[in-house]
Amino acid sequence: MNYSDSERIATVLEKAGYKKAPQIEGADLIVVNMCSIRQSAVDRVHGIVAKFKKLETAQTILTGCILKKDRKKFAEKFDLILDIKDLPTWPKKILTIKQLLQNKSYFKIKPKYQSKFSACVPIMTGCNNFCAFCVVPYTRGREISRPAKDILNEVRNLIKQGCKEIWLLGQNVNSYKSRNIDFAKLLKMVNDVPGNFWIRFTSSHPNDFSDKLIDTMAQCKKIAPYLNLPIQSGDDKILKKMNRNYTAKKYKNLVKKIRKKIPDIALSTDIIVGFPGETKKQFENTIKLFSEIKFDMAYISCYSPRLETAAFKLNDNISPQEKKKREKTLTNILKQTASEKNKKYIGKIVNVLVEKQNQEYLIGKSWHYKTVKFKSKKNLIGKLVKVKIIDVNPWGLKGKIIKEKS
């Protein structure tokens, strides 16, 4: 049956535009047709995985006779696990694999950087989380991580060219995994690149935020003390409907651990108000969490239906007026907490990377990712300067230049 299945798989793959590779090295796609009749057959798959894990460019499918417990074991080792009985529907699902291959090629394209002092460096793309409100898994495909050596080479070249700020990017950046290198280890490797520069990253998911990652952020001198950690809602039932796979309590405990290790960290979040079915009581739970955590900044959105997402099937029963009202409620809380957070900078000297000029003011970002404006007759765009803070508002700091740093 395995041989017979494989012959039919070959037909499906050829119709999808593939042709048989002469050997496993150099293949774009590897399909493992598994047998579960004996444990020894299952064990052989583990051996096969060890071989193809060395092939950076290959994408992988597991199929055949797969028990539920085996499916769980192999979930992180294969890009897709497809049921052999669903073979007629494979062409649509294989498009995901093609997306992954395209993403591999995407990483090989050398970008034309728009800034000489701040650069975005993608380290992964795609997402496996399937949040109910998000289209990313359908447009970007499943997660794929870029080889660490390529990331490090790009960072080294940017620093040699005078870049002062590196943004590591991904739809779910802290789920990065390439061979035996996870996101925490990658951050440490980037931190060890010689040069005077700042490291920032986005976007992160609470589920993948490990203690190891927190320790790495606390220990590495070049990682800026700023973190965007989306919560989306403060109510557990809404979080479950969103398919976020954590609770408000788990999120709050994570924030406590982060702040314990990095006391001065600036924390921002993402919030969606008016998710289908969100009651006033459930929104009050978001208000409670929002007030308790006291974010430095928040990106608050009113829910809007998106085709092909799970939430699109739900009844969007919150009126636009009510959504706006809830957005305003959270914005007012943010104004208070952000003002309190910013007041502690009055009288302090902060490092600022100058980004642009707006009329008589130069504007940049501080080490803690605060927007800072100050006056100067010099052209300091792209420079790191010291600024003494003399005034604040909820959305930024105002200062007086002390001296140019570099």
C-alpha cells in the first residue's frame, strides 16, 4: 500500500508542477510516506528527519499511516502533515509548500535599503498560529526561518556601512528556529557582532516568549529595552475565540517576569476592541488588564471582518459607534499611564537616534523607543546624540541637545 500510495503521490506532485529530483540533496520538496504498522518503521522516520534537517532549502511533507500520538511528535519536524486519504485535495494544500519555497527565494533578494542608519532584517516569515482575526497564515503561508549565517552576514555588512539600528523582523519573530538556533540564541549572536548599534525586534507572540529569551534580553547590552507584546484582549473567552491560546493571567505573569529581569523596559501592546460577541463585561476585563499593566504605548484597533479568517464567519454584532467608544475608553487610559511613564524622564539625559526633521525640530527615537524632539541648527539625521529631557506628553518627550555622540 505504501508503494501504491507513493505512485499516486507522484502523479499529484507532477500535476502541481514538480518533477522527481535525482537525489535528496538539491530537492525542493521531500515527501515521507510513513508506515505505522511497527514501531521500528516509525523510528526510521526520525532517522530520515535527521538527514533532511541539514538541507536548508528543502520543504517537507509527512503522510501515510500516522497515529495521533505520532502526529504530535512529528508536528514540529515537518512543514505539513497531510492525510493520504485526502490525496485528491493535496494540490491546494501544496500551494502552501510553494509559498514556503518562494519565501526562501525572497530571503535571497538583496534589499535596497532606504535608510543608512536604521535597517529591517527579516529573520522569518509566515505564521502557524491562525489567530481568528488574521489573514497572515493564508497570505504568507506557514512559518519559515532564515538561516542564521545569512542573517549575521547581512547584519555585519550593515554595521560596516554605518548602520546604528537593526530591526529583526517576522510575523511571529520569537518562534524563529533554524537547525539548533532559536530566537534567544540568534539574538545573542547578533549582539556579539562588533560595532556600536541597537537591536530591536517585532512582532512577538506571548506563547513563544521563553524564560531563556527574557534572560537573553536582560544580559545583552545592545538589545534595546523596548518590547511590543500583543495581548489583543483582556478577557479569556474572547482570547479563546481569537485562538490566541493563552489567558489574561498567563500574559500578566509573563509581563511580571519580564519587568523583574528588565525593570526599565518600555512595553507596548496591540488591542482589538469590538471582536464579535464581545460583551460590555468582557470589555471591562480588558479595561482592568489595561489599567493594571500600565503600558507605555498601545496600538488599539476596532475589529473589522477579514475574508478567509475564522472570525469572518462570526456575527459582527458590535456597532461601529460602540467600537469607537471602547477605543476611546482605552485611549484615555493610555494617555494617563503613558504620561506617568514619560514623566520619569524629565531631567534625564537620553541617547537619541535622529530620524528626521520637522520644521524647527529634529525628531528621533530614544533607547527605550520614545519619540524625542529637540532643536538644533546642525544636520544630525542618522546620528546618535545626547538629549536632556525638559518636557513630556503621553506620546513623546521634548528635550535639549547636550552633544553629538557619534
